Amino acid sequence: MSFTVDMSSVYQQFANIFGSLTPLLWPFIGALLALFVFGGIINILKTYQNR
């Protein structure tokens, strides 16, 4: 049993799902990035104070 899958339509479906989900994800990505930067700054300040 061999069957061929039209991958372009599958990719299109994934693109549609991802495109509809992306606006919901941006606030979370921004918050994670802010936490990462904030943690890095605090870490740098701590090491600077310990000297």
C-alpha cells in the first residue's frame, strides 16, 4: 500500500495554524525576553558588587 501525500497543502495548513496562533504568542515571547534580560542585568550587578 503506497500513497502520496500532497505536502504543499499540509505545509499550507501548518502555515495557517501558525499564522493564527502567532499574535497570541508574541506577549509571552516578549515577557520571556524581558525576564531573560532583567535576570542577566541583575546577575551582572551581583557579580560587580562581589568584587
